[in-house]
Amino acid sequence: MLGYAVSALALVSNLRGGGPALVDDGFRRGVVLLLLCQGLFLRYRLRDGFPGLRRDFQPPQAMASAGGTYRLRCSLMGHELDVRGLSRGLFPPGGFVSVSRDRTVRLWAPDGPNRGFTEMSCMSGHSNFVSCVCIIPSSDIYPHGLIATGGNDHNICIFTLNNTAPLYVLKGHKNTVCSLSSGKFGTLLSGSWDTTAKVWLNDKCMMTLQGHTAAVWAVKILPEQGLMLTGSADKTIKLWKAGRCERTFTGHEDCVRGLAILNDTEFLSCANDASIRRWQITGECLQIYYGHTNYIYSISVFPHCKDFITTGEDRSLRIWKQGECAQTIRLPAQSLWSCCVLDNGDIVVGASDGIIRVFTESLERTASAEEIQAFENELSQATIDPKTSDLGDINADDLPGREHLKEPGTREGQTRLIKDNGKVEAYQWTVSEGRWIKIGEVVGSSGATQQTSGRVLFEGKEYDYVFTIDVNENGSSYKLPYNISDDPWLAAYNFLQKNDLNAMFLDQVAKFIIDNTKGQTLGNTDTEFSDPFTGSGRYVPGSSSGTSALHAPDPFTGRGAYQATDVKAENIYFPKKEAVTFDQANPTQILGKLKELNGSAPEEQKLTEDDLILLEKILFVTCNTSAETPTAQQLQTLWKAINWPEDIVFPALDILRLSIRHPSVNENFCSEKDSIQFSSHLLKFLRPYGKQANQLLALRTLCNCFVSQAGQRLMMSQRDTIMSHAIELKLGGNKNIHIALATLTLNYAVWLHKVNNIEGKAQCLSVISTVMEVVQDLEAIFRLLVGLGTLISDDTNAVQLAKSLGVDSQIKKYASISEPAKVSECCRFVLNLL
């Protein structure tokens, strides 16, 4: 048998072109080397070179010393189909919650002095299979916490511990909800096959995280407030801060299936590429772990350390300690969908056979000898498919007989194959017991079926079936994914539409589905700008120098400087009732600059003398309390002017900024007929690398749109688009742009407070939190504080969301600002609400 190993190594050496040290990157990526040494099959992944090999050659005592050995504690029957999700419970202590394809949610509690668990409650509320579960921490109202479950019906059900029906149902996802994670202050994060993650607070969706291009299989809320992680079938992991993607982690070669938090700065991920990765939130991959030989579905960490467990499609639970796989436990089920670690260190595993198994290090909680023997008997009768295990290609004629089991193994979890009476049997070595345990018979097919395990993946999603359809003999083949809960005719129609195939095939494809599934169903300030042409000291967009300037009072505290008083402070800052506008102007300088730049305009866009008179008239009408109304001809000329080239358009934008405050101008540009064209034109100026003068004036114009109803409707209907463009300007260093951005956010807060739109408030809070991190100008900070106070006034949900985003810790430093005093005073009022 040693000759096989020598030959194999020689072959590899020849392929490499030298000795083992000369392995090249092209060879080691994904290569698997199968050695047959004295009847022992070892499968090595050479992805990261020889360091991975050296780990596998550690002496047995090194593996055993990483911790105690886990043994069966109990097997729990109850679910009728796959156990898809598990979560450690808060109450009763030591308990856990399980969810299943049988559509039920079950609460388990330790069985007193016995080794087992008792099913305390069986809850239901989903109309299709349940795929994930998490516990929402205790609150004053629910001291025992809540149970959140996600299902194939696209819904999230929230249960109390004392009721079998949902307390409420969260609707919003458009496909299976496959992952859940809870955070502080009642926040809940959900991931779905619809490629999005959603942030919920109580019964409201606060925000939707968009950016992945395939199913979001895993989500986690990090300990630091406002940080969230999502893992996807697009092979990436994304880090989100206050609702915005801050970083994308790449490295996995297949769907990311699970995430686990180690501490404030590190986390783990597992994937269908059979690897586990340890990351820093800064983006660095610190370590890659190999051991599994098929999809890894679930990962969970031990309390207060970096040790963890994983389960997957290779029938194994693997326990990782000090960076090494310390123990491998095989189970008599093909798919080990879920796992969790209890407070006492015991491990719970849910599998495709519908059985929950609990493993323990404690001798007191270990199952009886009879129960362990029954488990081993069940394991020995399992069938192993070489294609889904770590056994590789097998030639039974080369295998030794039963006498080979007399030789001890060399490491924990080592697998050995023998041939007995014409059958190939697999055994695993356990160091703690010093014996070989039979883990099944090797056959040509898996013991699980598509119908029982549901593990068929297509484009990152799970289906009961994925058919290959040949439309004609010479045509291409197409994949048709199908779940038994789908309508076969609708599935056939969608398949034909997606692949642009003739509708004449509808009956044929639908009949094919029905025949092959046998009809199964599941049932139902001062500016910093300089003149870009003549230097500083002359007209500056948005400036108010000169004696002819029109001055506006401080929109928060009245005309003149803020004066602190000795009397008890009164909150005069929020909730703000009306929009804040930019009214200051010097019409003479604006018109002077417009006439000067008109000479630089392209011939076809030059303004005539009559045009300039019309613009002077509209500026006079809108800057004075005149009873006149701008004419259609004046408005057309203004539109012509604001379409000048970007290098010279800023004085025209300044006229627009002032004119949009007039009701008739506001109605003209912001009415339903022209609003999209108008807003799209303004958004062009918000490009991060555009002219700062244009950015500033476009932001100020958007702020001023809020003065009339037509503008308010436009701003609210285009909120997502406008805010996503505007926030891109936060990284610039211009304080006037920051003040305008803060004012825009404040004006949105004013109207969101009026209409009490919680999802809009969530977006606005996210923007405030994000902008706060980079803005330094105190006037901008002040306006953000007023907006924050306005958003959370009289709304406990908004208060909780602000806390979950960590806004309170962000703003505390402003409570000690001495000048201007309005900043510290407003900050203290906000902190009082939080």
C-alpha cells in the first residue's frame, strides 16, 4: 500500500517540475491529492500551499489537546422534515429554538436533571417552509425576548414565548427570507433571495440594503452600533454603516452561506467553496480554514473565545479550536443545515432527517451507553456518496479487509475504508475512545433525495428540482428551477419568458414539470469660492456682499447672533415646523456675472438683450414682495439659461435658486408634467467631480423647493434618488456645500415628521449619521442636530432606530462646544430624547 502513496507523490512531483517546495500557484489552486497509504484515504486541499499540508500532519496529541471530546447528549424527535434553523434561547435558560421545512417553530427546554430536552411549545404562522430563526433580546414589554422566523412565504413572523400564533408578521421581502440577526434596541436584520437585506424596528421596515446581485444568504449585526454584515450568493460579503455599504469583502469562490461574529473587529464566514475565512472589518482576510469537503451551511462561535463549529453537506459537524479542526463528528443525515452553541458549550445540530442532535463535553450530560450505541448503529447503516464526501474516487479492489481496523488511527477524525463481504465501509477514528467508529457504507448515491434535503442550488438559490430542458434536438439546453410549492404552469411561463422562447411550448413544459415531480405540492455662511474666470472679490454664487444684499434672519433663533441666557434653557430648535431656505442674494452682481458669461456661451445658447431683460425681471419679481407673477416667456428663458454649459451656468442656477421660492415658478418646474425633467437636470450638477459652484447652487435650489406644495411633492416622491446623489458630496471639503447638504437633510426631516413616514425617517437618520462622520463645520453640525431632533420627536420607533445606529455616541462630543452655544444646547436636547 505504501507504493500507492509513493507513486502518487512522484506523479505530483513530476507535475510540479521538481520537489514539493517548487509547487506553483497554477497547480495548487483547487487541486486535491488523494493518497492511499496503508489503506488510509487522506484528502488534502492544496489551495494555500504546504502550510495547509503541515497542519494535517500534526501528531495526535496536538489535536486532542485543543479541548475535550464531544459526545452525543440526546437526539430530539419532533420535526417531520429538515431542521433548517437553530438559535440559542434566552428563556428558559439553556434552551433553544428550531425551525423546519414542516412549517413549525419549536421551543425546547432542558429536561431538568435528565440529559434531554422537552418541547415546550410548537408555533406556526408560515404558509411554507421556515428557513431561519433568531432571538430578539428582552425588553421592558417582553422580558423573555421574542422569536423571529423567516420563511419561504417571503414573510417574517414574530412570536412571544407564550403564544403559538405570531404576535405580528413583517411583510416586504419579495422572495424567501433565509437569514435573520437581531441587534440592540429591538432592531432586526433580514436577508432574502430577493438580493436585499432589510432593517426592521418593531413592526416597521426602517431601510432596505441594496447592492448584492444574488441571494443574501447570511446577515449579522455587529456589536458596534450601526454596523451590519451581509453575505451573498454573489460570493461577496458587504459591511454596512448606517444603511450604506462601506466595504465589500471578496475571496470566497462560491456562495457565502454563513456569518459569525468573533468580536468588535473580526468575523467568520463560511461558503459553498468548503472554506471558512476569518476577516477583519477593515477588509483583510486573516486566515482560511479547510476541512469540509462540500458546502458549509452554518457556522456558530463558542461564548467568549474564537473557537467555533461548522456543519455542511458532507454529513459532518466540525469543531474548531485554536485555529484547527479538533474534532469531526459524522451524522447519519446528508445535509446538516444548522448549528448553534448553548451557554454551557453544548452543540445543537439540525439535519435533513428532521432530527435535532445535541452534543456535549460534559460527562454528566453525555447520553447513556445504550443511546450512544443506537446512534452509532444508525450511523453505521448510513450510505455515503463518494461525490459528496471526502473519500475521493474509490477502487474497491485496492482496499484492505477488516483486519486493517486493528491498527490504531493517527489523528482525530481520520477516515479509513475497508472492504467487507464485497461492501465498502467507512470508519472514523476517535482519539478519546481509541477506537474506529463505523460511519456508513460507501455507495454510488446519496441517502438523501432532492425532495427530502432540498439542496439543489441554481443561481445561488435552493430549489426542489433544477431541470435541464432541451427545446429541440439541435438547440441549446436551458435550466428550469422549480419548487414543489410553485404553480407548474406559472413556472413554465416564467421559464419561457426568461429565455425568450416561443409560448407554443407552454403546455409541453408544464406537462414535463408535472410528470417529473409526480404532481407534488406543498399546498398554500462665508463662501470659499473664487470666481472661476476673474478670481475672488467679485460675484460669488450664493454670496450676499454689498449694501444691496437682501438679508434673512437666522432661521432658528431670529435676526442677529444667538445670545445665551441665564434662565433655564427652552428647546427652541426642534421639532422644526417649516423648511429652511437660502434667501440671501445680491441681484446686481448675479446679473452682472450673467451678462459677462453670456459672451462665452455657445452661439446657439447665447441670450439676447430681450432675454437678459426677462431674467432681470424674474429676479426682481421673485426677490421682492411683488404681486406680479412671472410670465411663461420669463420661465422659458430661465430654463434656457440653466441649460448653459457647466463652466458658466452658475449665475443662472443662482437665479433659479431664488426664483423657485415663488409659488408660480415652483409650480411650473415642480409640477407632475415637468418635475422629473427638472429634478434630473439638477441632479446632474451633484456629480462628485463636478463644479463646486454648481453643486452648491443645485443643493440650495433643492432646499428651496420645499417652500411650496408642488416642490414638496416632488422632493418627497424623488427622496431616494435625491438623497443618494446628495450624500455623495459629503467627502468634499467645502463647508458651504456641507451646510447646504445638512439643510437639505433637515428639510426632509421636517416633512417626514409631518407625515410620520418611518422608512423615510430611517433613510434620513442614516444620512445624518453618515454625514456627521465627515462634516466639521459647526453650522452644518447644528443643522444636522436640528434635523435629528425633529426626526425623533414624538416617535419612540425613531428614537430606538437612532440608538441602534449609534447616533447618541456620535453627537456627545458636541454637547461641550462653547461657541456657538446653540450647537451644544441643541445637542443636549437631542441627547435627552435619546
